Amino acid sequence: MNFSIDNITRANIKKVSPYSSARDEFKDFSKEMVFLDANENPFENGVNRYPDPQQILVKMELAKLKGVSIHQLLLGNGSDEVLDLLFRAFCEPKEDNILTLPPTYGMYKVLAEINNVENKEVLLTENFQPNVNAILASANKNSKLLFLCSPNNPTGNSFTAKEVEKLLNSFKGIVVIDEAYIDFSSQKSWLQRLSEFPNLVITQTLSKAYGMAGIRLGICYASSEIISILNKIKPPYNINELTQQRAIDRLVKPLEIKNQITTILNQRMFLINALKTISFIEKIYPTDANFVLVKVPDATKIYHQLLQQGVVVRNRTSQPLCENTLRLTVGNEQENTKLINALKTI
């Protein structure tokens, strides 16, 4: 497709001269040096020095794991920071718009409001798939970002590759595929086709399959041109030293991560089978994520009944196409058993 990143980048962002930190200017750590350049406290305690502003060691592990170049990687303080940077780089406030496909992850809408950017909502179909014709009909010359959450939150399903490819080839702006739950899916990540689409941005996270929600590390994969623009405007030390250390410790244990994912998938099947025995559950939606969406007669009532038994789930009844639904995260065997037992008493 005919796509130019220069055409959709905000004019003021093109002129930005990024802040150059002390650790950006000096990068040779191969020999012992006395660091008197960053006004740091000289007493060593493991975190008295500023962290690597480009998180090179973390990126090297991710690049090796995912088969990409470190120049196609940007790390954020959670995926939400990555998403916010996309708004700042490409969406002119009060002029441009984004497209979202409810029901979907709520932060896209919140970030649009924060950045004063119009959010055009195009509902998913009844099967929770993108309505490609309606999406393209809603887009105009000021449509800069299209958000596709696949596997989708809160529905749990993946979008069909055929529909996504149509959008990548036809949408004139950037297509952001949020793959927070991709490690639980039987479908392949779009990361394998990143080089085919210059307008493709993929976000992933260490919060779900990697079990590191507490360190807040989001990942952006895109062309080196898009990454370069985002690097210009990111805060200089957005990923702290402790987060970088914990991320590396986790990323070098792929077998442990794989085993945990397998356990979660097995427990997902156990949970789905057990839910089929609950008489009042009207529908169990297909899922490619580490959660299951179910339809019940009165979601709000059942939500509070579960709370009284010490089980917290997510009531999604307020979301479009999700009336009277509950989102159930797949826990460990003990947690899932407690959930099923609690449901059986209702």
C-alpha cells in the first residue's frame, strides 16, 4: 500500500529535538569510569545511577525471543504509555480522529479524551468481528489510528486474519494491533508479518503470560521509522532500573513461561467444562485469552453474590453487545475450583 509515515506525523513532532540525557551522550560502559555527568548520588546501592534510557539489554532479549531487530522495539511504562505516545505523535488535537471497535479495551477511549482527539466507534458484529465496510466508511482523511484488540478484551476471541489484512491494506493511517493476550491464542502473532505492512504497530505486554503485571512493562513493535518518531517524544528514563532487571530475569526463562502458559490453558479448559454444568449460564463465548466471557440472567446480581463468597470477577454488562455478561479470569486450580463451587451455590 502507499503509506508515508511523514504524511501522518504531527508537524510539531517533526520539529521536536529530543531531550538528550547524560546516559544518551555517554554510552561506552566497557571500561571502568568515574561518572560525574548526571548529578547522581555517588553512594552505590544498586539504583543510585540512572537506568539505560534505551533499555538495550531488555530489548536484546526480546529481539532474540521474537525474531526482530532492536530498532523495531520501543518499551513503555505499561502498554498504556506506548498507546499514549502514538496519540501524541500522530493525532492533532481537535482535528484528527481514531477508530475503535467496542466492546474493546477501555483505555483507547480514555486516551482519546485525554488527548482531545475524536473517537469514532464502530461496533463489532454479533460474532465479535470487525465490520470492515463500516470501519472504512467511517474513516476519513483525519483518521490516524485504528485500534484492533486481538484476542479482544472483554470478549476473548481473535479477529480473523482475512478481515485484519483487509484493514491493513485499506486503512490510510496506522493500524494498532493490541496483542496483550496473544500468548494464550492458537493464532499466530502479526509480528511475523510486521515487515509486510509499513502502517502496522503491534503492542504486547509482560503483564499477562509473563506474569509481571506489577513491573509495568509494555512493548511496541513497528517499523524503525515509527519507532524513531516515538523515541523522540518518550520520557528519557521511562523504564526504571528495577523493572529492567526483573524483565531480563524473566525473559531468560522461556521454558518456565511456556510451562505456566500450558497450565493456564489447561485450567481454561477445566473452567469451561465446569461452567457447562452451571444451569443458569446461558452462553460461554469462545476464547483465545486467559479469561472466559459468560452470559447470565442477571450479571449485576450474580457479581455481588460472588463477592459475598470472596470471589471477584468483572461485570461487563455495561459494555456494548455484552449485556448481562461476566468476565472470568482463569486462575490456578484452587481459585477456579472456588469459583465453580461459588457459582453452584447461587
